[in-house]
Amino acid sequence: MDTKPTASAQSRRKTRLFMIGAFLVAATAFVVISAGGINKNLVYYWTPTDLHAAGDKAYGATIRLGGMVAPKSVRGRTGTSGLEFDVKDATGIVHVKSSGVPPQMFRENIGVVVEGTMTRSGYFQCNRLMVSHNNEYRAPKSGHKMSKDELQKLMRTTEGLKD
């Protein structure tokens, strides 16, 4: 009698070994990702109220802070860097310090998202500043003359922009 396995038995054995190997690779990858501190790579999006409510959890974590630039809070804007301002929402205000160059559209009363960390000194250290803006553009109708009020409204939307 021949004790050699048949071709179909060998094929099933190879398939079974392949499945066991694939499972082991997937399990190993899961353990590496879980133990590798994936939480350190997460970025949380918070408002100033959320940031104050978080307490000690806010310190050291990478956070995207969203809100409006508070009126009359922008300081140190000499054209290049070293910008300070306050971000506010309905009930909270956070002081922000940024060392980067602000976007051209940056100004008071505009929505911003700043990415960085909250410091123990009581301010938010920003390493990335993004401006929220409306992407809607409507060209004036052909032959439409702008009234003085419409022209002033248009000029207010470009306040703070340089040629």
C-alpha cells in the first residue's frame, strides 16, 4: 500500500497552513498597533469650552482648536511671525501664540482652526493655523452696477488683505 498523501490532501494542507500564517500575521499586526501608542497619533477637535472642560487631559495632547478670532485680540502682527490672538466660542476664550506666518485671509472675527498643544502656562501653542472661509463666489450679473452700500460691504470682506 502506498501511504503517500493524494494531491487534494496536499492542497488542503497548504491552504490550511496559509490560513494559519495569515491569521498569525494579522494578530501580530493588531498587537503591534495596539501596543505602539496609537493614541499619541490622534488629533482631537475641540472648542475653547471643550478645552477648559477637559482639565489636565488637555495638556500635552495634540489638539485642533476651532472658534472665532476675538475682536481686538490680534497682537504682534508685524508682517512675518510672532502672532498672538484669542479664539472664542459662545462661552469660552483661549489665548493662542503662533510663531508661524498667518494665512493671508487671517483677521478678527473670522473662523479659525489652530493645531497645537495647551501649555501649563495657560496659553495654546499653535504650530498650524488654518482659516475657515466661505467658498461660495457669485459673479455680478452682466451690467450690474454696485451701489455704495454693496461696495462698502465688499470692501469689508477684504479687510486685512494686502495686494
